[in-house]
Amino acid sequence: MKSDKMIWETFGAKYQDDRRTLKGGRLIAGYMGIVMILAGIITMLPLFTLFFYPEEIGQAQYFVAPGVSAILAGYLMSLVLRGRKAGRLEKNQEMIVVLGTWIIVIFVTAMPFVLTGNYTVTQAVFETTSGLSTTGLTVVNTGTAPRIFLIHRTVLLFFGGIGLVLVMTSVLSDVYGMRLYHAEGHSDRLLPNLIESARLVIGIYSGYILAGTLLYVLFGMSLFDAINHAVAALSTGGFSTRPESIGYYHSPAIEMVTIVLMLLGGTNFFVHLLLLKGKWRAFFSHCETRLMLFLLALFVPLLTVLLTNSVYGNVPESIRAALFQAVSALTTTGFQTVDSFASWTPAMMFLMILLMLIGGGAGSTAGGLKIYRVYVMLKEIWWKLVRDTYPDRVVFTEQINRGGRKDAVTDRERKQINAFVFFYLLLFGAGTFIFCCYGYSLQDSMFEFASSLGTVGLSVGITAYGASPVIHWTAITGMFMGRLEIYVVLIAVVRMASDGKKFLREKRFQAGTSGKRNGKRIES
């Protein structure tokens, strides 16, 4: 009897524990509530600008209304988590969390633009997607826009550069750890504890921004411009407070500071840790560092020669423009020192498109295919040549250098890289085709969509304020897919479709069971 009692007590406790455990859609809905609160806070952060520019107090209403509404809605949604234990996310449900997080924050932070009456919903979503994806394409006239809206865009770059999920991880818990961390596109865990890794990333990021701001002020920028440009350069976002971008200042010193910040932003955070620890040999031996330096050493001289022959006519000015624009394209920042790309030849535009497609380091704030993937594919070609040249009895180790350690490239990783590159180029072709359908040249269409998909921000004017909604939504899709690296979106959609079918089957089954019971009651 005693043993039976213990069994029933154990079973009852487990049953009660299961009832308190939140799983599936309800758990995801609860987390989306937390995301809504985060989105509301992000939307209201620009209000601090009013302490320094009180004359813009009339703009506050556009931020308070959506910010407070999002926080209240998020609080109500998060109540589902109260008094309940969070269960484990099922396979690929972390992708739904990441996808939902980005969609919610994009639409909530777009509301201030919509409420002004100066922008359509499409234009507002385009602007916030550009900001959060750290692209830098814009429909805002920075010459006349209120400062609070310029700060709003910079706030979006800050959080988009770090990663919204990374911010949540640093504040909340390590429950889903690496699954959410990797789902958002981050690569190496810098420290054994994920929360510590997240906070270290934010600390490094903030430290660079502070240093960049001070250097900008030292070289003649106003404090307001310095803060905005430091965040934009490090996040590889490219939003500027000036219509002429960095070219407005005509300052070699400011351009050099920007180049350094862009390179830091386009570098893997794990590589940053090597640099900060003084491990110079490991830093320069890392495969991504070596390929980035090689690409710049190759493309900058090529652009210099072409610019000298076609645009500037003198070598020093050509080197200056070539270096800045090559770094801007490769790190996917999108700052410009040139007035327009209209005078650039097809050969120069082709080189820029290649750099934008390649992109920056894995686990950095940059977009594109990522240098790591390109490096592995180039190594694959070399390994294939070596295998075919030497006898079969010769054994080769197919490894890559990742900061002092040699890592083997598995077949699974190779397949993932090949599939990603295929999807990326397929999407690039589709977006380019849509732009061409609206009468733009193949060169301009390739350039603009490479900029959108690579989250770059360089533009030939296709996605400007007056563009067709179809053009803007095509660019929005490119920026969104580029930032979340395609797989997250595809897997999340497939998982939601699967869960939806499962839910409908269960509902039909319950309805059928209920109907049979009611029929038996009537017969009796």
C-alpha cells in the first residue's frame, strides 16, 4: 500500500508539473510578448534626444504612442509565462522565435515614420528593415529630417548590428543557449557561458563606438554626427546624417577613422577577441583575416587603375576613393565618398558587385555570402586540384586555420555552404530580374539588389523615396533574407506550416470525436 501511495504521489506531482510547463505555440507566444516589450523600449529610446533638442518636443507623440502600446500589448502576452515553467523548444522552433522577433520589431519601430504622415507603411517598413538589417538604404531626406528620427535610425542600427536575440540573451537566460545564438547568424561562442559571451560582444561593440565617437569629434565632427556615424560604421549600417554621406566632410582623417571602424565591424567577433588579447600571430593567421586582406590587396589596385583612367586622372585621389569604397563594399557598410556611381565604368561596377556579394566575416555585423564560406569554397577548389594531382595513397588533411587552431571541414558543413551559396545566388537572380522588369538596366539592377541582399546600402537610386512599392518590397525581402541568412526564414516557414497542419488535424479529430459522443447521447 505504501509503495502504491508513493507511485500515485509521484505520478500526481509529475502530472501537475506537466500542467505548469509551457510548450509549443503558447511558449512562443509568451516569448513574443517579451519581444513586444523590447520593441516598445527600442521605439521610445530616441525620446532621450529631447533633453538636448527640446524644440523637437512635438515629434514625441510619434514615438510615445506606438512604444507604450507595444509595451502594454507585450505585457499582456507575456502573462502566459507567469506561474508556468518554460518547457523546451522543439526542433526548429527557435527559428520561429528569431523570425517572429525580427518581424515584430521591424513593424513596431516603423510606426513613428507612419504616424508622421510623410511615409507610407511600405516606406516605413523599408526604412526600419534597412536599419535593423544594417543595410543603410534609405527613403529619408537626412537634410531636413528631425534629429529624433535620425537618432531612431541609429538606434535601429545599434540593436540590429548586435542582434536582437543576442540582446535578449544577455538580459534573460541561457535556456535555449546556442540554438537561438546560431539561429540569428552568430558563429563562435567567445566564452564558455553564453550570457557572458553576449555581454562581452556588447561590451566590445560599445567600446569601439565610444572610441570612434571621440576620434570623430577630435577630427572636426559635431558630437551628434560623431555618435551617429560611429554606430553606423561599426554596425556596418551606413546610415548618415548627411545626404552626401562621409563625402560631406572632405576629410582624409575622418575617412581613415571610418575605414578602421568598418573593418572592425566586418570582422568576426572571435577574431576581435584574439586582437584584444594581443594574439597577433593568431589574428593574422585566421583564415578570414587573411582572405579579407588578400581581397583588399587585389581589388583596391584594380579600382585605383580604373578610377585613374576614367574618373579622377590622378593616382592619390584614385587610391583614396578606391580604398574607401572597396572597404565600404566588402564590409557591407555602404558609406560613400563619391558623389555618384553614374561616372563609374561597368568594370568598376562589376568589381563593386563582387565585393558586395562576398561580404564580411562570419559572426560579424556584416552581410553577404561571408568571407568564411568563400574561403572554404576556394579551399575546396585547391584540395580538389591536390587530390587529382597526387597518387591516391597520399593522405591529405583538409583543415583551415581559425586563429591558431586547425579545424577540419566536415562533409555536412560543405553541403550547408554549397546549399547556402546556391540559394543566395538564386535569390540574387530573382531580385535582379524583378528590378529589370521595371525598366532598370541589368548593371544597375544587379548593383542595387546585391546591395539589398548583402545588407550593404550603396545605391544607384533605384530604391529611393519615389520607387514603386514592388521595388521596395523586393528590397525589403532581400535585406530581411540577407540579415537572417535565408535558412532561418525558410526553416521557420516550413516549421510553421507543419505545426499549422498538425493543429488543424487535431482540431478535426477533436470535432469528429465530439460529434460521435453527441450522436451516441441522442440515440440513448
